Amino acid sequence: MSKKLLKIAICLLIIFIATLFAPSLSLAERLVSESFVIQFGNFNMGAGKREGTLYNVSYTLGQTAAGPYGDYGPGSTYFVGAGFQYIYQIGDFAFTISDTDIQLGYLTPGIHNDAQNTLTISTRGAGGYTVYAYEQYRLAHQGGLDWIPNTSCDPGYTCTVDSAKPWIDEDEPGFGYNAQGDTVSSDFTQAGNLDCSSDDECFRPFADASLGGVMQAVMSDLNIAKNEQALITYKAGVDGSQTAGRYETGIVYVAVPGY
């Protein structure tokens, strides 16, 4: 046997011996922490998340024991969602209001006062959501003697509960609101309302439930939402004939998920 062939034979022998005496491979994992032990865990053949400007995708491949195990929700001691994405947990529907005590301060004829809060919504349903708003009644004098009328906006315009118009003339009294954000109703925006020269100058009156008014959409989206926000500006003004005193009302927001 030539020296070259001998070297090849020795190499093959070494590989055979190493394979023959190597310990058997384990395809399982033992996962341990202070609160659990998982034996025979399966890492699958592939898993992960992919994100882009228009999508977020999570995936698993090759799961051998897919399925929900245990119970999910309050009172449950454990829940395991193992495997393919058809059992992927959908996030909660959530709606918050940053401030529920809005103070417009002392009103002086010829000067508008305003205050703001923020609506935040998350919904994982494929149908998106709609947020509606209405007032319980007009800004009413606590003694029942008078009220501040809802705004009709600037002279030459007439805003309604579902159609915002410019309201920048501080000699025009009333009470109304503006909404700003990516998913607010288009009549609040310069892009969707030719009468508005900026997004923050167009206002609506609230629908008055005490007079039979119907709640109106403020913000909406047809897609899954995560922490989408609308900045709400409340504004009020009075003329010289307004009765002195404290005025108040209640504004109600209704967040409805779509399916």
C-alpha cells in the first residue's frame, strides 16, 4: 500500500472509531428556573419574528405537540400555548383617557379657554375600532340658571356634531372640541376639510344626549391598533351676558372594537 493510501485509511479508521464510541445525541432540553422544570422541551426547527414597515409576523416550524395546555385567564394556575400560530394569544383590548377632570378655568368675554387630554387605544382584533363621543348635556350652570351654548363656530361657517369647521374668533362664544391624531375623523384635519387651514383650528360641538343627540365618531381604524392616540382639545368662550357661576357637564367616550 502506498503512503498516500495508508494516510487515507488511517483517517477513515479514526472517523469510524470516533463515531462508534461517541455518546448518543440528545434531542431534548431540560429547562430549569426557580419556579419550574421543563423536561423534553422542543426548540422546533425554526421560530422567530419578522418585522417590516407594513407588517409584523411571528412564526414557529416543526412543532410535534402543538396545542393549548392548562387554562388561560384569571384563576388559572398555568397555561402553555405550544406550537403553531393558530393558538397565538391575541392581546387585550384597551382604552384609556389621560385626564378625566378637565378644568377650563375662569372664562372672560372675548377670550377662549382650552384644556386637553389624550385618548389611547389598543385592539388586536382584525376589524380595528371606533371611538365615539357625546356630552350628557350642555355646559350647565350648577344652579340651573343658565348654560353655555354649544359652538356653531365662526361666522360664515356652521359646524355640526359630525362636521368640524373653523372656530378661531374669540368673540364667538360656545363650547366645542377638536381632535388631532393619525386616526381622527377626517373633518378635523386640514387634509380632509378644505375649510381648515390647520389641524388645530376646526372644532365640533358635542352631540347633546339630553336633547336626543346621537354619539359621533371621533377616531377609528380598520386595522390592528397598538397605542393609537388622539389629542382632544376642549374649548369654551362666553359673552358679556353670561350668568356668573360654575358650569359643568360630562363627556362620554365609547370605544367599540371591530371584528
